[in-house]
Amino acid sequence: MEHQKANLYLKIIITILIIVLAILCFFLVQQYRTISQQKAISAERFNFANLARHHSLGINEINLIEPWMTFNYVSISYKVPASYLQTMLGISSSTANYPNITINHYAKTVGTNPNSLVEKIKNAVQQYLAQPRK
Amino acid sequence: MSNLFTILLSFVLLYKYVALFIIVFLSGLILPLPSNTLILALGAFASQGYMNVTLIFIVSLASNVLGDCVGYALTRSLKMRNLIENRLKHFSTTARLKEFIEQYAGWTILITRFLGTLGVVVNFLAGLLDIPFQYFLLYDTIGNALTIACFVFVGYGLGVYTEAYSDITKLLGWIILIIILIFMLIKMFLHKKKKD
């Protein structure tokens, strides 16, 4: 009787695990489809010859700017001069450690909402990237 | 993205390799920090030109190995050993884990470098079991070098899509774990049936 009970419990646990496995595989396929659409996984990105080349971010990646980032990081990754951001956002030249401060920290210093500051940064970066380059 | 992870990212953006060293060292020693995911993100930062891939690899490797060695040394010291042995002897699984590690020390150390917190537990057990330091250091260094190289390379290649990729790796990890559990339970079920 005890053996039969133990076997039954094992069967139930195995069944539940198989169902959970099926659900996780479904989510995995969904995630893979999303990444495939974004062309994130491609052989070219992992080509050793390309590894020396930097992939700077462009207009299509502006939405990736987050309050935890520093102005220095935004400047380097989007190839936008830190001085341009300083002028466009009205950041005082006496701001300590600029551009090596986080957007969050600067927003708290000047008493503004970090998310609205991020929107202003996105607009500034977008305007700069939209300018014709020589 | 979790709050803790964004704090760690800000810390690294501000202080770069010094921050990386501190975070990875503490993660290797005892703290449950997402150091592998962080290294993945730093690979992405390097792809954008913010950091250097080689320096990320060297600093991560050095700090990870150092953290692991300190964890190993802590349990190797006499006072810690008595304290831990007295606590752990009540758990039967610890005795089985001890047996397993003694038999497959090298592979256990190497493979658990990929498994985050489990690696920290193995560091402590390796010290407790008097695994020779040179042996521990060799497998720890090889395991860490492989893990860090994988994460940096993948992070560099995926760039801004790293966050989406880390969701896939978490899902894959759970799927592999559940497959292993199902396999073990089926084996147990068949063994019981045979006995009956």
C-alpha cells in the first residue's frame, strides 16, 4: 500500500514537471522569436574580425537610455559630445564630476524627475544624430 | 532589470575596473551578487567602446580567483573548520556532497564556476576537505577563465540585446534543471518498480 502511494506521488510529480517543462519551452520559443526579429543573434556579430570594431548605438536604440546610466556612457555609446548634452540640457559647468555622474544622481541634485530628464536626453541625442555628418 | 542590478551597473559605469574588481571579488567570496550577468553586460559596454574587453577579462579573472581562494582559505583555517563541521554534521546531504567532491574534486570545482552561488559553497567545502591548494587553484582558474571568456564574448557579440539574451539563458537553465529532475525521478520510479 505504502509502495503504491509512493509510486502515485512520483507519477504526479513527474507529470507536473513535464507540464512546467512544456510551458517553459513555449516561453523560450517566444523569447527566441523576439530576438530573431531584432536580428540580435547572427553569425556576423560573433565574427572574430568584427570583434575589434565597436558597435556604437544609433537613433533606433535611443529608447535604451535609462536613469542608471551616466552622461559619459551615453556620450561615448551614442557618439554624442558630452559638451553638446551639457548645453542642450542646461547643465551648469560647475556640476561636480560631469559627465561622470548618473542621470539619477543629477536629477536628484537639481530636483527634477529622472524619467523626464531621460526624455530630454533622448530628444537631445536624437537631434544630434539626425544632423547631417561630414 | 532588478534594482540591485541597475545599482551595480551604475557603480561600474562610474568606477569601471575598480568597481568590477570589488563586485566580482565579493561575489566569489560570499555575496550572492549577479557577477556573471554583470560581466555579460560589461561585454556589451565594451562593444560600444566604453570599456576594454581584455581588461574586463583580466580584472574579472583576478578578482574571481582571489575571492574563491579567500573562501577556500577561510574554511581551511582550523577555527572555521571546527565551527562548520559541527554545524554541518547534522545534514545527511552534506555527507553525500562531501563524498562526491572528494571523488570528483577537479571537475566539481571547474563546473561549479559556471553555476554562481554553488561555486561559493564548493569553495568552502574544498577548504574543509583539505583539497590541495595547487589543485584547487588550477581548476578554479581554468573554470573561471572559461566562464568569464564565454560571458564577455557573448555580451560583446550581443551588445544592446544582452538583456533579452540573459532572459533566454535563465529559461534554458531552468529547462535543463527540470529535465535532469524528470530523468532522476523516472530512474527512481523504474528502480522502485523493479524492486517491487
